[in-house]
Amino acid sequence: MTTAFSSDGAQAIQRTLGTLATAGSTGVEALDEVYRIEETCTFILQNELHKVALQFSDDLLVDSAAVAAKLEKSTGAKMYILGDTSYGSCCVDEVAAEHVGAEGIIHYGRACLSPSRRLPVMHVFGRKAVDLERCAESFREHYPDTQSHVIILYDVVYSFIMGSLQHILESEYANVVMSQISTDGTQCYSPRQTDKPHEEAQAETNPNQTNAQFVRKFGRQFALREGSSLEDYRIFYIGQEGVTLTNFMMTFNQCSFYTFDPETRAGRQESVNINKALMKRYYLIERAKDSKVVGILVGTLGVADYLSIIDHLKDLIKKAGKKSYVFVMGKLNVPKLANFLEIDIYVLVACPENSFLDCSEFYRPVVTPFEMEVACNKNREWTGEYVTSFRDLLPGACSHVEFPNPGADGDDTDVSLITGALRSSYWNNSESQDNLPSSSLVQRNPTLTVAQTNPAASFLASRSWQGLEQKLGETPVTKAVEGRRGIAIAYEEEGNS
């Protein structure tokens, strides 16, 4: 019998497998330039690394053996090629590197640039082909006004053209802002086709940079002219449609986006309805408000401060009168999460690019830490501003909002926008309540009676099947008897029939 979680195997046997289109290997003569062998060797020798983990994205694995051989020959260090990553390939997999005792990591290809803390990391983005003149032409077509205020963002694999693109545009556009790679705690190598340092070129393009407002998001940094804000700028993005672009559009949702795809050599005005996307996220926030049991999914073990945000979420959920459970299960899929039906909603702790999980096929919705905080922290209001990086929610960060003060304990009753039922948000700011013995007296709520029970145990008690029944004392005691012989398909006593 085939169900949603199992099958008889016939489908897998009869399925026709197709081969994925993969890029060919890089020529030997171009290997040093594409993978920055000389700079990587310098990084290894300066940090005195003896064991180095090389993390390649799937499309670059074809060159992994050749790169590892070159690095071993030049540095004498032992190289380990990391296979399938525990979570997303855009994140530095420090856990896999520590399994082999690596002292440093070289990350190749696309990266979310989330900061790491355990090991020294160097990013080598590689070089994907770009028609620079066509890219500049597409920019001119969409921004005919040379006084337009435009911020240029890009996928990291195209970072090497930024110096040349700025050299082309700076003579025509005085208000173009070029973003630059700026990471926290990691060393990135982003080659540029110009001898002029990026910071110097940006300063010449933006003479007011000394009094400018710096914006730093997702490993990119750019400066806004003094007295201006993000709403005054439009954004030109170089790269394909994907999670990186979605991340930028959700964060900078007050700006209009125009994209140039180097693979198709085509530019377009992004017509994605951000308001519709935000309304979908707000629906998930309402689901989080209705929930009673929350599952915290650990989607990263390498991004800095992931333990801090887990503790922050546990404290937040507890103060909102909900129960939380922490799950560490690697890459997520529908059958894994379907094992825990007592969970009302999940919150995913991951890097910004992996936080937007399409949960349409899941039996329970999956939200981001920001959405869970909007649902649980009544001091944080939904304004349309969206935060995708969980590190911005921690105390001391730019988007942190304090919990209600202890004097605000009590029940806030409102109406669910999904079910239409009354719901009560019980705010418990007393840290001593958990330390009270079970026999202690608790003041009864005059309007609502709440039974403080274990949510998972209550759910189990309500299920019609609760596992194998022991029936202690109900089964008669008998001596051991000899059982059947043979295999299940043909026991000996069954004969030839």
C-alpha cells in the first residue's frame, strides 16, 4: 500500500533518471586564476594551517580534486574535500570541517557571507562569465536619467566585475553607489579588474562619503549620501533570480528593483508583488499567534550566534505562554516534520538565504525568527519592515526590541484573524514561577482557567493509538514454547502449499 510517507518501491524502480547539466571542468591554464591558487596558498601559509577543508558547491565539485592537488603541492598541508553539506551549501560547514580536525576552511562558489566564529575562513567566489558592455547598456536603458540615485548589488560570483563596471558608469552617473563585499570575522578574496582599490573608487564616486550613512547587510556594504535614505534609491541587481535576490527584495522592500541576468544577457523590472509576499508572511504570523506548541528547527550549526538566537526564542516563546521543543534534523523534508503532529508551528533558525522555506507542502507552517518575535513580543509591531537575519534581533543589534516590562504581566485577549476565535496571550515575566513546587498555590485567573500540563503528553493522551499496549497484569504467564522455523515467506510447518 502506498501512502504519503511510504511506497512499495515500484515507482522508484520504474522511474527514469535524468542527468543534471553540469559545467565542464576548468582548464589547467585557467585553474590558478579562477580559484585564486596563489592567494589561497598565502592564506594557508600565513595562518600556519596543516589541515584545510575545501568546501565546494555542487557545480564546482568537478574541479575539486585538481584544486586540492595544487594546494597540497604548493603548501604541504593536507587537504580535505567536503562532500554533501549538513544544511545549505552557501554556509560555511564548520561541523564537517571539525570532523576531520581541519584548522581552516576555504569556501568556493556562492556564499551567503554569514559570519563564522570557530575556524578561519577564506571565501573564493570564482568567476562566472559576464558581458560587461551588455550589463552597462542594460543599466543605461533602464536609468536614462544620469542623476538617478541607484545602488548596485550583485551575486558574489559576479563581484569581480564591479571595479570595471564602476569605471564605465562613474563618468556618466554621479549618484551611483557601488556596494562592496564586507564580511565579519572571515577573509574574503574578491578579485577586481582594476588596480584602483574599491574603497578609493567609491570615495571618488561619492564625495560626501565622509558624512554618509553606511548600510551593511548580508556581507555587502554601501554608503548613502548625507541626508538621504534607502527610499530615495533604486536598486540594480546583477545575478539570477533566486534566494539572494529574494532576500534583498524582502529586506529593501521600499525600493524598486531592476535585475540583469548575465546568463541570458537580459534585464527586467522585477514585477514581484512584495506587498503580496509580505501579506503571506503576515498570515504565517497569525498562525504563530494561534499556536500553543512551537518547534525550533536548527537549520545551521555554523552561523555565528545561532545558540544565542535559540535561547532568545525559547525565552520569548515561554514568556508568551507557549511551549517550545528544539529539533536538530539536518536538511528538512515533509516526512521528517510530519513525525511530530503535536507541533503547531515551526520556527527555522538558519542563514538569511535559507530562512524562506516553501512550507506549502508541509503539514505545519514554518516561520522565521522575526515572524515568531512579531507573534510573541507585543512590543514589536508589524510595520512592513522585514528582518531576515536573526542576528539583528539579538540584544544590542539594530532591530532588537525589548520584551514588555515585568509590570505588564497578564492576559491580553484578541480575536484570531484566521479562526475568528478569542485567544489569550498570557505574558509571564516571572522567572521564579518555574521554581515553585507542584503543590504551591497559584492565583486563579478570574476570566480563564488554564491547566498547566505538558502539551506533548496531552496530545498523546488524545490520540486513538498511543503505541504498543503493555497490558500489565492482564496477560497470563506461560512457559516458553518453540516458535516457527524458516523464513517469513515459507515456514517449515506450512508445507508446500
